[in-house]
Amino acid sequence: MKRLAAMLVSVILILSLYASSRVVPQTRERTVTQSKTDKVDTVKVDVDLVVLDALVLQKKTARVVGNLKQGDFVVMEDGVRQQITHFGQDTQPLSVLLLVDRGGCLDPFGEQVRAATLAALARLKPQDEVALMAYSDRVELVQGFVRDRKQIEDALGRVPRADEEADHCLNRAFYDAARYMVEAGNPVGRRVIIVITGVTSNFDCEGPSSKEAAHAIYESGSVVCGLIPSSAGQRMENGIVGMGTRIGRIFKVPTISINQLAEETGGEVLDDKPETLDRAFNTLIDHLRTRYQLGFVSSNKKRDGTTRKLKVEITPTTKKSQGELVVKTRRTYIAPKS
């Protein structure tokens, strides 16, 4: 409780300083440098093929709709309809990166959540690969991508202890996660970052900005999902930080939001009590397993590295037979450069 009170005071102080100065902070110096010999981050695509995953749900019941065909979908890029050339459902393996929060006084990764994580991951297919990262003030790769479930189980036991003096540096965590996801063996659209945390938004820490982190996520082609072990203390901490970031955005203070990243990438944020988080985790795995894969070659042949808007809809005929549907998928992608 003392830390939560101190956090509230810090939020008020930060906002008052920004309100008085009315100056938009400049991008902070990165804590991670890249030498000329470092591998350049690229999105793995076949020629100019754009691949995206789509989860389709009944709007009223949130039930998964898993019986659609290629002709039931319409894909738009910057308002222009695209021809779908590749279609499937759960035909390719997944690359799943678990990102575990180790900051703050409330540990979102206790024994109950650890057990739920292990049980949920057991439902993945043998060809799916899993990696594990932990973050607070810094980001640590606990286990690189492997398919061996025993290695993942061992890695879950090596997650660092929570540090109540540390922050929840989401901008660093997502930036480093996105950079690592480029190393995934599976194609764009089948890469998933699952964040286990109690705090869903925060101000930028020193390092890559939230804008840079979001751009890296979009460029990696990853879907962002969140799992929130919900408790009274968690809701209080998240409420304090969330209130601060909402006010901060009015004054152009750099902030980052898991919910916003999930919305932009077609993911979802689910919560439940720690003792029953396995229900939310299993729902998330089921949703990942029933997503549709859509691929198209853009009619815009410019290789200019620009951000392009995506929209996936269901045809009117299908809507009449299926009822009102919700499609969760990426809203943007980064075009390749020459």
C-alpha cells in the first residue's frame, strides 16, 4: 500500500511538471545500441505477400465462428479491396513469446498463475515454439524459442523474483520483444506476444519510446495479447497508473497501452482471478488455434516502407446467415522497402 500511495504521488508530480512546462518531451536516448555488424531487423515475408490472422466472434455471445470460407472475407488496404490469394485456418505453427512482468509490489506471476501458464501451453501443438522474457526496469530473455515443453517448464521456474522497487517498463519490454520476434521460425501473422501483468499501461521509461516500440511490434507482424490476474490490489494499482496515463496523454506525455496494442494487432486482453486464470488462458489458446490466415499481394506496388491501413470484413451475405460478427485482426502493416 505504501508503494501504491507513493506511486499516486509520483503520478501527480509528473503530471504537474508537464502541465506547468507544456513542453513535449524529446525522444530519450536508447539504452540498447546497435553496431554496424548487428543483424538488420526484417519482416519475413514471401516476396510482397502480406499475411494476417483474423479471429471471428459472434458479437452477442463472443463465441468463435470457425466455419467460414475464403469467399466470406473482404480485405481492404488503404480503402482498396485486395485479392485474397492464401487462406487457411490453424494450418501453420505458432511462435508464442511469454512476457512476464516482474516490477511493482504485486506479483502477477504467483504459483497459481505459473501452473495455469504451464497447463495452457501444454495445449499448443508439438510444432509450436515458445520463448520466455521477463521485464521490469530491464528486459531479460529467460528462454529462447524452443519446442521442447520440458525446457519451457524449466524456464518458468527460472523467472526472476518480482522487484517491488522496479518499474513496469512496457516501452522497453515491447521493443525488445518485437526485435526478438523477428528471430521466430514461423511466418508473420503466426507470432504472438502474451503479456502477463497487472498493469496495462504506463509512462515511458528511459529507452526506446512507446512510438518506437509500437512501430517495432507492427513491423514484426506480432499479435499482442494480455492476461491479467485480477485482484483488489491489482485493480487499485492499475487504476492509479491508468488514471495518470489518461491525463498524461492530454499533455502529450509519452505513454504505452497494452489494450491499444492488442486492438491494433488483432489481439485481446483477458482477465480473471489468479486462482482461475486458467480459464482465461485456455480461452486465449483456443482463440489462437481457431484464427484464420489470410494472405494477399498488395495492389500498391510501391516498396516505400510506409504504414498501410488494413481492414478485414465479412461479406453481407455471410452476415445474414451468421448474424453480427466481430473480426479481430491487424489494422496496419509496414510495407517493405526497396
